[in-house]
Amino acid sequence: MKTKIITLEKSKVSIKIVAFVFFLSIAILAPLLNQQIITGSIVNAVLLLSTAYLGLTSGILLSFIPSLFASSYGLLPALFLPMIPYIILSNIMLVAIFWVLMKKNFWFGAVSASVIKFLFLFSASSYIINFFIQKSLPAKIVVMMTWPQLTTALIGSVIVFTILKIKNEI
């Protein structure tokens, strides 16, 4: 009897490891699409879905991956490299707020987390651009840290909601 319990526990752990590796793979590959709306939506969906399925720790761990790989692939403009810690922190805020609030209501958690992520990144990027970079940046680069952050987080939320609804988990 103990053998079956141990095997069952190992099986659950194995499933979680496989799921984490799956989410990790998507988080690594998504920046290669090099289109902010698509990439951001996928990354936000992966962060929220991994948090919903695997817990807060997994969501936090995965929060580091997309920005680090995007910078190593050369997909972020060089002037935006100082933003990487803030992008990572905004992802951690997204999953943490979602984790706490989704238990009350999925949409309350998802929308609140998305808005807070957007406000944080918008504020941080405005501060860094104005006080540290002090260069006139192309509008396309500046816009990357504004409304697309909210849009991609909300689209990611819709993707997660759809998956959870199909699986009858909401």
C-alpha cells in the first residue's frame, strides 16, 4: 500500500515537472515571434496559466525567463536593457496579484493584476527614460512599455480563462 502512495506522489511530482518544462519552453520560445502583441499575450498567458496550475512559485520562476531570453536573443532595443529588472518585477507582480485574487474571482484577479502590471511598467519606464536614458527615443520603443502591456496582459487573461473554461476548471 505504501508503494502505491509513494508512486502516486512521484507521479504527481512528475506531472508538475513536465508541466513546468512545457510552460518554460513556451516562455523561452515566445520572444522569438518578435511581435509584441502576440509574444506578450502568450507570455502573460503562460505566466497566469502556470500560476493557476502549478502555484505561485512556478509563476514567479517563469517571470524571469522571457525578458532574460529576449535580451539574450537581442530582441529588446539596447536602450531598454535597464528595463529588464522592472519587466521581471512587473511579471512577478502580475502572478502574485493574480494568485491572491483569482481565488475570489478569476476576472477580478486577472484584470487587477493586468492593470497593476501596466501601471508599474508605465511608471518605471517613464522614470527611467526621463531620468536615466535622457535621449529622445523613437516613439515605437517608448510605446512598448505603455498600452501594449495592458492589452497583452488582458489578452493573456482571456486565453487562460478560455483554457480553464474548456477544461471545466472555472
